[in-house]
Amino acid sequence: MLASKRFCDPAAPRWLTVLAAVVASIMLAACGGDYSGSLPPPGGGGGGGFTGSAYLGPITGGTASLFNVNPDGTNNGAAVETVTTTATGFTFTHSIAGPSRVCVGGGTYLDEATNATQTNTMTLCALVGGATTQVFITPMSSFVDEIVKAQLKLKTAPTAADFTAALAAANTLISSVFTVTKTVDAIQPSFNKTDATANVDAYKLGAVLGAYSQLVVDYLARCGGNRQEVLIALLKDIGDKVFDAKTINAAGGALTVQYTCGGTLVDLPVSAGSGDVITAFGEFALTTQGQAMDINGNATVLANVKGNIFAGPTAPPVNTTTPSQGLIAIDPQHNIGYVPVYTLDATGNGQIAVVDLNVGVASPVLKVISLPGTPTPIASNFSASNGRVYVLAATGTGAMKIHVINSAGNTLETSVDSTGLSFSGSFGGIIVDNGRNHVVVAGTNAIGLLDISTATPTWNAASVINVGGTDSFSLNPVTGIIFVSSDGTMSTIDSTVSPMVQTGYPASLGTTDGVAFDSSTNMMIITPEFQDLAYVINMNGFTAGTVAPTLSVTGTGQTTAPVGEGPGGQVAVNIASHQALVADEFGHNLRLVQMPGSALAAGTAATATNAFTVAGTILPQATINGTATQLGMRGDPNSVTMDAAHNMAYVLADTQPSYHGFGPTYNPLFLIRVPLAGATVGTPWTPAMNVIPMP
């Protein structure tokens, strides 16, 4: 049976419950019932009642309990009332007049991802601050509840005002993550595709429930045991308001969240509440229910939801740093890209285009921003922490500047000279390290740091160190290690110390170029030029100056002409799916490589079962003056950029499938969107790529 038939409104007529609540509130006021004390009034203070529903899928046969709540967020005594849930919800005879908690445990539900009946082993709650007639209990409402409880524990003697403030803040946070306009406990999830336009908030929460359902399936396959184990762990995780696999104690100290996997208590992966949910979103879209909801067809409706889950206010810091130096800055929360373009403005300044990355947009280029004093834009990177775009560009004499754009209005705020760096026509790049409040900036053969800890950024000239070349470099924001790869010369840089320390990497891996970390697992991939292979390297337990365990992963063996400096040479990693896109520098060949889905033990190499080539494809042709025209991908610096939140990759391409510089001579320029979902081993990969003309 389709979801639209299975999910119904609670049986009680809404007008009756509303009328009862109004009558109850009038009686309360008449009896001097204005609540201003330190303890809440009874939640069961009179008749009238209210209704609700509880969802993993709709929970039937569970026990719904109503509690009064103290100012410290704890329950004030035993349940005021308990009732049994049905597929259409539940009804309490008591009304809610003050701070209350409604919890549901036990029962069964029809799982969205598997379309099978499952047993509920967790307790879900909704916390409300005052009179209401209807409540919807979901994992999302439970996140609010857990945040309030954890935050109130930080106070010695919480007051009613503290409770109200904590609940309001938690509701605002969780509503913003899922981009809904009301508190999540006031929204009944919908699994009907028509609500993607008719009732958007409800549709969004239905899709999120589907993603959590798939997340449960994924973790169950990995760990076995209790079906809801990962969701139970996420309820602990969110107490500090961030899905970072940590929570807080009463003193505000960090506590690692653990869960049972394979019968053993282990640390919850940092990606569990963000990147893994995004991966589950994509998988759920392919299930029977996901297709009935048309998740993929409503990608634009869900784009900001995915962006906020992955890089929004509850995302771990690791998600807010793009680990490799792609030319294109991506704001995943708003699905906007910032693309350096070839054309100059009227006074000869370089420019960067602001591009709407939603699929199917008729006019994706929203604006073009001039970069004063710098005719050559080199690369850009986005900070999800402060909403700034950092654009690296070169002057006519090879000096370099960093332009800072405020994404709120897409206006240029300031430009900073990067003294000690220079540009000789190729290489370079820029990576924001949000956790350390600096930006890693590279010229052709030197790297330095821009301090962004204050409103006005400052260049740290003393931080500049020389390197053999910056053909490609990547940062692991967790460890602070920068890996530099330049035509076979490799080194690591420890950016956590001042001055930074560089150490040569003594492996012999050919003419290495593209390098990228999977910062969620501390795995790394390097792609040499002129070879159809890649190296997957385990950097866990890595010591500077040594060679980390390495696996050679061959390509598809089906490279087609024209081949640039590849068929490798460029690479970027999706830290949610743990897949890497290897791109042919100046050519048109692409291939997708699966990397290990979790961190490997130190000293252990990846194997062919957890690191392998999935499939290959080629760029589409561009239509220029009515003629289908061959394209080649930009390189030096590498242009392939990953949007993990939406499982998309982007590359810049022009009509010159051979080495060349970056400039107006090579117009027209195109932004190519490469969707990464759906590729499987042994099956031709024909992603629906989009060719987007740039100014």
C-alpha cells in the first residue's frame, strides 16, 4: 500500500480539540491560572485533551506517556496519563497547560526503507512549553528534547525562564537544520509526493524520516544487533548541539558517544549524524517508498535540507572544510557555487561567477563579481562557519591577493595581499580550515596562512614556507596535515605548529599530481599523471617522513582519446559516500573510485574489497554555435570539486584538450555538473551531466 494511504490524520476531529483547548485556557485564566512560578502547572490540569502521532514509520501498539516538566527539564513525577498508540495516532484526555513532555516507547512500525514491519526499541519524545492541541513525535522532536536536557544540566539551578529560553533555542536550531518554518513537533511528516509543493514542511520531514530509516538499515548491515542502535546514539550525540560523536557532561566537558557494533562497544563515527545521513538520503531515494515520494524528482526542494544536515549548524567541523584545492567554492547550505571565469570586467579585472547549482535552473548565473587589481582568478573556497568566500587571484606582476566575499549579499568585503606568495602561471590554491580559524593559501611554490579569527582577516607573512610546487595539495582538517603533490615530489606539512613543519614523503608513486583526503576516515588518494591508476593510502597512525600503507587501484582500462595529462591527475573525495572522482587533467575521462567506508587500523593497507574502481565515463560535448564540441577539463590548479552534501562533483572545462593556462584566450568556459549516484561495478556509467556555460 502506498504511503499516501498508510499515513492518516489522528481520528479525533481537529475542531473539537481546538475548541476544548480554548475552553480550558479560558477556565484557567478565570481561576487565576496565569503561570509565572518556578514550577510548571499540571500538564493534566483538566479535561479537553490533545492528540498526537509518533513516527519512525507510524508507531502502533506503543505506549504514549504525558509528563509534567520541571524547569531543569526533568519529569515532575510519574506520567499524568498513558495511552496506546494506533496507526492514526493517540488521544489524551488531559490537556497541556504548561511545560510537558510526551514520550512514546515500544510498539511496531512499518519501516520506510524496507517496507517491512519492525519492532521499536527506542523511546521518542516531544517537549512542549505550553498549551497545545496536537504533537508529532519523531527523532527530530527527540533531538530538541535531548538538547534542552543537556543544556539545562549546565546550569546550577535552572529557572522557568531558563527552560523557556533553552527550548526556544533548541527548536530554532533543529527547525533551521531541516529548513522548516515551524517547530518540528508541530509538523506531521508526509510521505506523499504531492506535498513537495502542497505541504513542503511535512514533505521535508517525511523525506528526513526516510533517510533515517535507511541509516538504520545501513548500520544494521554493518553492526547487527539492536535495530535502532544508531538513532539511540544520535540522541546522545546532539546534546552539545553538534552531531560530532561527542556530548557534554554537567560541567560542559566533552564525552565520546559510543554504540554497540558487532557486539562491541565502539566510538560512534563522526559522520553518523551528517555525512552518513546524506548517503542514506541517496539510497532511500532508490527504494520503493523513496520513488513513490519522488525524492530524486524533488531534489531542489530537499537541496537545502541536505546542505544543512551536512554543513549546517549541527554539522561537525570536519564537514565545513573542503579538503582539496578545487577552483570552485561551494556553499552547500544554499546550493550556490563560486566559479572563477575567464572573462575580465570593463577595467581588466578578473571575475568570479555566482552560480545557482540546483538542477534545472533556467538561468543559473546569478551574478558576476569583479576582483579588483587581479586579472587572473586562481581558486576559491567557502567557509560554512562565517559565510565567506575566499578567492585567490594574481596581479599582472604575479603577486597574489585574497579577496573576501560575503555570501549573504555576494559583495566584496576586502582584499588582502598574500606577501611572500607568487604566481608564475600555474598551480596554487586555497583551503579554509574552519577549526583553526585560518585559510591555507598556496602560490606556485610556497604556502602560507590567512588568519580569519577576527572580522578583518590578516595575512601571516611569517607563516610562509617554500615547497617544491603546489600542483596539488590537500588538508585533513582533523589532523591539520597538508599533503603536497607536485609531479612526483611529495611532502607533508604540519599546519598545527608555528612555524609550519615540512617533511618529504619518500614514496615512489610516479608523476603524482591530484591528491585528496577523506577527512572523515583519514584515508587519502593520489592520482599520478599519464597512468590509469590511483593510490589509496591509509594515513591513520602516520608519522612524518615514513611511507603509509598503500594500495594501487587500477582504472577501467577504457580510456578514450583525447587524453590530457591523465587519465588521472585530478581528484576530489566525497567524505559522505567515501568515493573519489578521478579526472583527466585537460582531457575528458572520468572514473569513480570507492574508498574504505571507515577508518582502517594504523599500519593496515586498504584491500581490493574496500578500495576499487567503480566505473568510468567521459565528459559530454558542449553545443557551440550549433556544433557539438569536444571539451577538456581545466587543470593546474585542479578544477574538480566535490559537493558531498548533494553527491555531485563539478569540473571546469573548455575546448582545449591540452595543457594551457587560465585566461580569456581559452573561452568559452563551462561548468560541468557530474551526479555521482547510481554508479555500479560492471555496469556502464552514464550520469546525466549538465554543461553550464560560464560568462
